[in-house]
Amino acid sequence: MIRVFLIDALGNLALFGLAYYWFGIPASSATNLALSAALLALILALAAYLVALAFNRDPVASTRRIPVMLIWLAVLALLFAALTPVWGWATPIGNWLGSALTFGTRTPVKPEWIATLFRLGVLLFGGLVLIAGLFPAAARAATTGTLRDWRPVLSLGYIAGAFTYFFAGLWLPWTLFWWIPAVQSFEGQMASFLARAGLAFGIFVFAWLVFAAHIRQRTLSPEREAGYSSIR
């Protein structure tokens, strides 16, 4: 677990660094475009490797899972692409439905409330598809090397574990990173930032690996679970 944690942590640091540099490359010449394309390919390959590593815990076998996990990342991108325009419908739907409810009930209904509820529904739907469908498929693909089994996992314990991860692995590190304590000196502020950033990053990586283990346990058969150590 410690070895996988260290590899995953270093991989995520490299991924964040490459992504930060990639976003700053200006599209001003053919050389920059070629560099941007090469970095994007490297970023996607590294992301695919890290997803596979989280599920199969085998640094060597994960390199051979990169092609199938790239397909999985493409499916994930399609999900976001499909939900992005739906997210934009929130304001028009809020205005129309708010006006209709106000007219029908003779009670003012704020369109902002309707739009917020609509966005919450989109988030819940997208999260359910990701948690119940895409993550289990990724766990199976990281084991078998094929992306064929898309059976969803809808057990209450699995869903509860997923929401616990989103709290402990995403919200908590984000809140900790942006929390600014009342420190006056520059040295104190820098020390606080480094401590908070390191702790938040460690929580993020550890929570993701624990969640991946939770997905693996709920997704794979006992025979495949026992065979994880023999993946080559």
C-alpha cells in the first residue's frame, strides 16, 4: 500500500504539473501546437496509468492497461460533454418554470431556486453514472484488460461509500487547502501553506486509493479479487 501510495502521489504531482504547464502554452506557432499535442498525449497516458494503478495495485501491469483506460477516459469525456449543455439549461428552465409556478400558485417562486435544484439534479445524475457505471467498469478493465463489462453497481453500501469518499477525498482537501489561518509573518504564512497543501494532497491521494479498493471489493468476484496479485 505504501509503495502504491508513493507512486500514485508522485504521478499525481507530475500530472498536475504537466497540466498546469500545458494550459500555459500559447497556440502561437506550429512548434507550440506540436508541443501542446505531445504534452496532452503524455497527460492522458499518465492519467490512464494512474487510474489503472489505483484499481489493480500493480505498477508494471498498469502500463499495459493504458490503452484500455484511454478508452475509458474517452467515455468519461463523452459523459461530461453530454452534461455540459444540459447544465446550461438551468437558467432558462428556472425562468420558465418559476414564472409558471408563480402564475399557477399566486405565490412568488424564485427562478434561482429552480435553477439550483436543476443543477443539483444534473450533478446527482452525472455522479450516479460515474459511481455506479464508469468506476466499476474501470475496475474490471484494470483487471482484465478489456472494457466490456458495464454492469452497474447500485448497492446502498457502495453508494454510501462513494459519497463518503467525495466528502473525505474531495471536499475536505479542498477546504483545507483554501483555509487561511490568521498568521501575520510571511514565514508563518508560507509554512502554513506548505503544511496545508501537503496534508490536503496526502488526504486526496489516500482517500482515492481507499475508494478504489472499495470499488474493487464491490465490483469484482472473489476469484478475480484473489487473482489481483497475479496480474501480469
